[in-house]
Amino acid sequence: MLSSIHPIAWAQPQLAGRWTSLFDGKSLTGWDTYLRQPEGTKQPPYGLNNDPLRVFTVADGAIRASGQLWGGISTRQEYDNYHLRLDVGWGTKKWYPNDSTRRDAGLLYHATGPYSFAYDCWLRSSELQIQEGEFGDFFGVGAGSAEFPMQPVTVRGKSLDQYAFDAPLRRNADAVGSGRVYRSGDFERPHGQWNTVELITRGADAVYIVNGYVVNRLFNTYRPAIQQQTTRGKIQLQSEGAEVYYRRIELRPVDYTSPRSLRLTADKTTLTGLVPGKPQFVQFTNRGDAVELVAVELSGPAGDQFRVQLPAFPLRLKRGETLTLPVALLPTAPDQTATATLRLETVLGPVPDLAISLQSR
């Protein structure tokens, strides 16, 4: 089953299309809003493009979602086979019923009607979770179940499934609000800083990236009710009880039909004795056709205890060019041996046959 995670057919082509901005930084042109009434009321939703409380506005070059009402702002156009990226930043306000919980929002994709499908305010979709401490979880919002390499994990006393690169593929549940798959690790920045969230979709498959690190990966999203894969739809950003800002929303098409030669090598396969503040270095050399790298992945139970000094992604390497990555242990890592595996990611999946073992002192 693991061969489906990094098939040789993905080694190609490594260049995606040009970035297109979905948000002009000044207005909500090209977007639709949909809002429900406040929590506890039984009135019908405010509906499409009716925003009397100005939940969605533009502030300082970003889309501001106040969080006062649950709802979403969605693109008018549908998309498939794309690489999406945006910055997310939290405001200060929180609203009932989420006023005593973690700040919460979300990126919904492959989103289709009706607008009131989920909780009277969200489109039928899959979700890349945006929540304090849990960026990159998967939630099903009616777009169908998917296959994940995943394993059981206990989070705050609750049993969940967690994405793990080397775990066997299993299909998650197919129900609104369930089917959660926990992200592999915590790669968020401290509160008050912007986080960059990326989504790559390839047909019915998807990859979630947070601040340059792959945190979730899924395959073959499928809706049994219509016996079809879920491969396209609108993009919807949530308002869900917390003030949140979305900026620099960009998308580019991904074409994965033309085979090319992908061959990267590393000058070492293992880094041992890693400690905080003293990075070790691994150098990668491209010995094949030009390749574009979009992220790294640190897999394993202690993957998020390490950090890589990342270049500006996407990064294109021509044949013969090299990339050197400094790797170190986090100062907050527990005082025990930590291990992980470092891989490089392209828009078409992880670079095959290339994995660097990491170990702390």
C-alpha cells in the first residue's frame, strides 16, 4: 500500500503554473459570503451576501472574519488540481459558544452547494483545520471519506487517528463533523505571528502544509452516495467564533501528467547527536531534470521536536545544483532521545528513495 504514497509516476513534472491572486487586498470582489443567525436562535440564516454585522470585511490588506457569526466566504469560481497558499493570523476577539475554547477557523476546499449544507452555514467540502494548536487536521464536511496513512493516537484523553507517513493506508469515516485525522505534528508559530497554510490537490488526493512542513496527506476522496471521487469545488474560509485574518491568498494550477526524471541525492543519510542551537547540515544534489521543491516533511512521533532552516519555497533546483539544509533540535524538546525522518516534497508528492534519519543526543 505504501507505494501509493510516493509512486515513481509522481516524479514529474516538477514545475507548476503561475501564481494568481484570489484576493486583491482591497475588496471582496470575486467572493461570496454566507452567514447563519447567532448561536441559540432559530431564525433562518442571513444567507448569501447578506452581512448586516459586517462579519467579513477588508482590513490592512487582509480579509477579516470577525467570528461573531458562523459562516463562510467562498470563491465564486471552482478549482481543481491546484496549489493554494495563504497567510492566517489571529485577532483578539472570541465569541460564544467558542469564547472559552481555542480560537477556531478553517479552510474548506472542493466545496459545493448548498451553502447551508453543514451547520446551516458551510458548503459540502473537506476541511484543512485552522485552530490554535491544531493547524492541519482533516475534517470531513460531507465531501466524502478519504484514505490516509494513519495510526491511533490519544489527544487530551481522546482517541483519534493521526497522519503518519509510514502507517498503513486506511479509509476514515464519512460523516459531517467526523472523520477527523489529526496532523502529524505542531509546526505553528507563536500567537501574534502569521502562519502560512498551503493546500495541494491532485485529483482526489491532497497534501496539507503548515509553515513549510507537510502535516497531513490523503488519497482518493470518495462520495459513496454518488459513486464519484471528489476532485473540484470552491474554496471557502470560515468564521467560527474567533477573529481571524486571511491574506496573500494565491493559487496556481498543478499539471501532473507528463513524466520526467527525478533524482536527488544527499551527502549523508543520518544526522545524530542533534542539540538545540547547534544545527547540523545535510546537502542535497539534483542529478536529474529540474525539480521544484515546495516543503519538507519531518515524520515520526517526535518529528515536530526538530526544525529545519527552510529556504523560500517553492524552490527550483536545476540539474547539478545543490541545497543545504541546517537541522537542529528545538530548545523545548523533552529531555529524552528524539528521532524523526526528513523528506523533501514536490507538488506531486515526496521525493522517492530519499530519507534522512534524525536523532537527538
